[in-house]
Amino acid sequence: MAYLINPNITKKYEKKIFLKLKLKYWRFFSKFRKILRILKKPFYKKIYSNNVSFDREIIDKKKFLESSIFYKNNSYCFMENILDENFYSNLLKNFPPKEFFLPARHLVKQYNFGFKWVYTDQTDLKTDYFYEVNHFFQVLKSSYFLDLLNLFTNDQNRRLLYSYNLTLANKGAILFPHKDSITNLDENATLSKKETALNMIFFIKGKRNSDGNIGGTGIYLDNEFKKPIFIPKNLNNSLLIYRSDAELFHGFEEMEKDSERFTVNAQFSKV
């Protein structure tokens, strides 16, 4: 779990009775979504059928490697228009609907999660309908991309894909500023994982032309949202990378009206 959470933010949201009930009974909402999937199953194959094939080079290699120096100097970096336009448009069009995600269940992370895979799983991620989601996973797990990542970090540490998931968020969602559990040695993290872990957040879809809180995961010096270093404003085909063990926090403030946030998240480390 996330750690180094600010108790003042926690207390503020613990006072919200409806929110506490929604988080407590997340299984009820999950069952409702499962019923919805069953009812809509005959339509999924038609809606999400896709015979388009993609190769491994769905990420702009030049932009990716050009961001390496900034990452090394700052422990984070941000890139725009990072995915191949053909792949991106298909991923956006065929991004899984809400009923395929688990509802929010943690106060710290108040949004929907789905398509979770971790390194200890015995099998690869499998999806029945969402070809682009599975292809993205296969690319990030491939030796082609891991070689590219090795060039990006240039630190002699060969990382593997450690975890993968998708998220959906909209108005009211929030991610408390925190540090990732993979760097918490009190939670069975190894020193090797802690020192090599890095996160990638691929922003697939977000609200445009807004100066408000739209769900861009920001990099902070503190865990109260008071000392921002960088907050992304373009959440359409962009990528945030940060080093998990850096003396930084990450999160996003409560999302504004009419905002939405679709992401693909990947964590890499030595295992």
C-alpha cells in the first residue's frame, strides 16, 4: 500500500459519510458491474472486435530517449504525443468501459482499477475483447522495450515489468500524495526493488483546456499538495515517469466537474 500519507488529508476525507459508505460497500458496486457485463456480453465482441495489427514500436523511441537526461537530473520526466498515433487512436476508441473495473475501495486512491497484473502472477494478462490493452502489456513486457528502458536509465540495472494496470477516474476522484509501497522496506520490499523501481503513467484521455484539477498525477516535495514541482495539464497521449525511491511524493487533487482520466500504469524494477 501507499505510505507516508498526510494525516490531515486523511482526517478531512474520513469525515465524508457518503464516501465512507461507498468505499465500505465497494463489493456491492462490483457485483452490479459484473451483472452489467453479463447483460452486455453479446455486444462486446461486435463493439470491440479489432483486426488491426500493431508492431512493438508503439512508443516514440526518439522522444523517450531524449527525456533521459531530464529524468536523471530530476528523478521524473514528462512526454507528450508519446504513443504511435494509429495505436493510440485505437486504444482510445477501445478503452474498456467502467463495468470492467473494480470500484474505489481505498480512501487514499479514490478511483477505479482494472486489468491488474503483477510479476508474481503465473500467467500473462489476458483479455477477451480489448486487444490494445493486451498488446500494450505485451510490448511493455517485451525484451524490445526493456532494452529501450535500459538505454533510458543507463544505470546498469536491468529492470523487468513488475506490475501493470488500468485506471478510470472522474469528478471527485483524488489520489493522496504518497510514496509507493515498493520502496517501503517495512512492507517486505527488497533493497534491490527499492533502488531500481520506477513508475510510468500513460495518460490516455483527460479533460482539455482547463487550468483546474483534471487528474494529472503531480510531483510534489510534500504530502499535502502545498509544494508542487510539476503537474501535467495534457492528459491525452502523454507519459509521466518518476523514480519511486526519490525524495518526492506524487498524487492528484480532487478532480473538477466534467473531468475524466484514463490511464495505463506500469511499474518496473529488478526482481
